Amino acid sequence: MNDNRFDWQGEREKAERLSDVEIHYAILDILKTLPHADALDRELGGDRGGRYRDEISVLRSVSAARRDGPPRRRVIAHAPEVK
């Protein structure tokens, strides 16, 4: 696969493994990063900002698809309590 192409299916699979909270904070992180990515694109060329926007699109799509269902939380297995 060409490195310049966005892997929509791969990003969707990654996003589907995230909890709702992780998706929320991933979107916030990208929004904070976008101005800097766009500045680098203007200075050095490239499409960092575009790739981040594509990633947000996927994250928002996965989030919207979950809205009708219960919140999704990450389940962490804990060792059984020893008495």
C-alpha cells in the first residue's frame, strides 16, 4: 500500500476497539494538534493536517454509530481477590 494513502478500514478497526472516552480524548488531541500540523504543511509541504482530519472523520463516525446503544467502556480484567 502507498504510504500517502489513508487506511480507512484500518483506522475504523482501531477506532472500534476504543472506548467512548478514548475516542473523545483522541478527537480533542487531534484538534489541539491540527494548527501545528497545518503550519508544518505550509512550511515543509505534506498533508499532515488532512490525515488528522480523516482520522477525526473516522472517530466521529464510530462515535455516532454508538450513540443509540449503551456507552462502551474498556473492560480490564483484574486478578481474583485472594482472601
